[in-house]
Amino acid sequence: MIKPDAVEANNTGKIIDMIIDAGFSIKAMKLTHLTKGEAETFYAVHKERPFYGELVDYMTSGPIVAAILEKSNAVEDFRKLIGATDPAEAAEGTIRKQFAESKAKNAVHGSDSDENAEIESNFHFSEREIVG
Ligand code: CMP
């Protein structure tokens, strides 16, 4: 996902360019707006964390771009491309280093495993919205 802070700041195109330049192909993509219930479900794994309420409020504060990306070693390579959760700790050249405002408003989300990538893909897209 490209998160509300990055969409609002008109960084969507630059972020997509970086993703394509890094060798990912886009299998599905849409601009959408999560409802509170959807954001709560998407981040249910963080329900007990102190930042959960803030995270849900933020993720519903404006439109997001959801995408399914394909590449060999995609999960690990995408996490390298986006950088650390906290932009202060993100490496030079990463998406978060360049575009994230803070640990909460951190520009992008990437799945943390192949299993979660499949769950999150199915959360955002129906089969007919996915290319190939
Ligand atoms: P993301 O990769 O989408 O996964 C969980 C999100 O929770 C994370 O990016 C951040 O946006 C958010 N998050 C993680 N830690 C904190 C924190 N300490 N304070 C606020 N938000 C956080």
C-alpha cells in the first residue's frame, strides 16, 4: 500500500517509478479509501499495540493505493526497497527515507511474508482485478 501521507503529498507516481525500477511488476493496482472496519481488519495483528487506534485513524484519513507486486524474492526485496519502519532508521535510497514523515506516517506498507502477501492481496482485490 501507498499510505495516505504519500498519496496526499502527490508522491504516488514517484513511488511507483521506484517500485518498477527495482524490478517489480504490477499485477493489480487501485486508488481506494479504507473504511474503519477494513483498516481494523487489515491491521488486526497489531490490535494489542498502543499505536493501533492511531494507526487505524491514520489509515482511514485519506485515500491509499493498494497494489499486488510480483518479483522473485518479492517480500524480502520489497522490504529492502521500502526501508525500516522508522524513516529515521531507513537506509539512503529507500522509499521511506525519501518520503516517510514518521514511524506512523511512513509512506508505504509491504507484506512481511508470502503467506501474508496472499492474505493481503485477497483483502484488497478480487480475482478478476488481478492481471495474468
Ligand atoms: P506497516 O508496515 O504498515 O505495519 C504496521 C504499521 O504500524 C507500521 O507500518 C507503522 O505505520 C505503524 N507503526 C509501527 N510502529 C509504530 C509506532 N511505534 N507508532 C506509531 N505507528 C507505528
